[in-house]
Amino acid sequence: MRAAQSREFVKKLKWLTPRMVDMLCILYVNFIGGCLSVVGHLVERALPATFARRWIWFAVIVFSMALPGYYRYHHSWDVTAGSGQPVAGQISDPTQALALGTAWLSPFDKDFWARVESYDVRINQFWLIVSGLLLIWAVTNAMRVSHVVGSSRGEQTDPRTPTVIDGVPIVVTDAAGPATVGVLRSHVLVPRWVLYLPGPQRKYVLRHEDEHRRAHDARLLFVASLPLVLMPWNLALWWELRRLCLAVEMDCDNRVVAALGNPNAYGELLLKVAQAANRGPRLQPAFLGMGSLERRLTLLLAPTPLRHAQRFLVPALAFVLLLAVLAIPHPVLPNHQHTAMMAGATTSASPR
């Protein structure tokens, strides 16, 4: 009787393999990242229009990466056992073990997870391919930027080509830019047509790029982009990085307007440069950047203030959601526990 009950318990558990738990981990990381993205959006919404936003999204990215890794070892949930109860390998009564296994495995559809596991090899191959493509794209883009900087600086031996305008050291290019490039050493790329803009407009463009250079925004975005190479399946991380790019540009817009004034003239220049810029791939960070130009102009020229009730509800909602995220454990199936569980069941099932 004891042997039959143990075999039945093992039969119910054996479909929940470590590979399937790895898929649960992927879903957990995406879920936590998505919740933290909502928290970041709510916090950003509650802040004044001129408040620096890039550090909020950088913190969200770091927290989204660090929390699942920390919780895996310090706040985990064994998917084969109930909370606050002994694990299956430590239960002496097979009847209790069978009831516990049935109760906690009922939320899982084993047929679904079996289909997922059948695609395990393809998922891993896709993961490696996407990571490889991202790495190739990053190296190719770095080589392209290095070539543009090198060739443009070689042409600046011509005394008619300026190297400093309005106190900003620049690299004049044929078409690339305006943008700030370089991780170790930043360079301000200025296309030749910017030199022929009216003085006040040119000063806005150069001040924008110089603000990126002083704030080391290119380095910040490079560091924030590194996790994507390792985890391209993290959809929340893609969105968080896009929000960080937008926040970097909005912070820079605010600093430029605070220094030079006249936000209306600056907004008109953004539209003018957007129409004149080349249609090639945009560099980041840059005067136009990769974020929503409409969002930047709205925040700069006509920010929507929170209503009186929203000033309390939005931060409160962000705080409650953050507490909920911190309370969610990481699903795990420790290998040593899985082995012990199977070994214990096999021992009980063996004839005496």
C-alpha cells in the first residue's frame, strides 16, 4: 500500500522537470520586470516636469535584474511543496505527500508544460541566435561610429573646418549626427549643415550634445543595454531601456532650456531638425534621440499637472505595487531536493 502510494506521488511530480521550472523562472523575471516598469511609470508620473528621470529608469533596470537573482536563493517558493509545510522528500506519510502534491500541482497544466519542454532545444537555439545578433549589431555599430569619428577627424586638418564652436569641442561629419558617441571618451558629432544654422539655433543644438557629453549619457545607456545581450527574452527590459532612452533626452531638454531659456524656440528647433536630419539610423544619445518627439515636446511645452487626488493616489499605488512585487517569491525546484525526493520515493517503493 505504501509503495503504491509513493509511486503514484512520483508519477504526479515527474512531469515537473527542472527545464520546466527554468521556463517558470523566465516568466517570473518578465512578470517582475513588468510590475517594476509600472512602478517606474507611476513614480515618473508623480514627479515634477523638470525632475531628472533617467536615474529612475536606470534604478528600475538594475532592480529588475537584481531582485530575481537575489530571491532565487533568499526568498524562493518550492513549486513541489506548500508554503510553511515540509517538502515531499521529508514527509513520512505517503498519504499526506500525495494530498500535498495533488493540491499544489493542480494549478499547473502538465500538458502545456510538456509541450513547452518539447521546444526546449529550439528555445535555447533562438536565445543564442538573438544574443549573437545583438552582439554583432553592437560591435558593428561601434565600428561604424569609430570609422565616422576617425575619418571626420582626419578631414579636420583643413583649417576651414572648425573643431570648437560656442565653446563645445566637435567633430564635423558629412551627415551623421547631431549626436554624442563614445563610451570611454565622448565625442560630439555635428553634421556640416548644423554649422549654417542661425547662431541661437546652433547654440541649442551644441548645448544639447554638450549636456549629453558632460552627463556621460552614452556610457549610462551602454551599461543599461548590456543585460539585453544575456537576456533578449526579457520583454520588460526592452521597454525599460526604451523608457530610459526617452528619459535621457527629456532630462537633457530640461537642462538646455534651464540654461538658455525660451522653450518654444527650442521646441520649434526640434521639429526643424527632425525634418532636416538624414533618414539613416539614429545614434543615441542625440538631439533627436530614439524616444517619442511628441512626448518630449508635450513635457517641455505643456506638461499635464496631476490633480489634487492623483498627487496622493499615484504614489500610493506605486508603493502598494512595489510591496506586492517584494512579496512574490521566486519559483524554484532545487536539484538536490528533486534528487532527494526521487531517491526517497524509490526507497519506499523497493520491496522489503
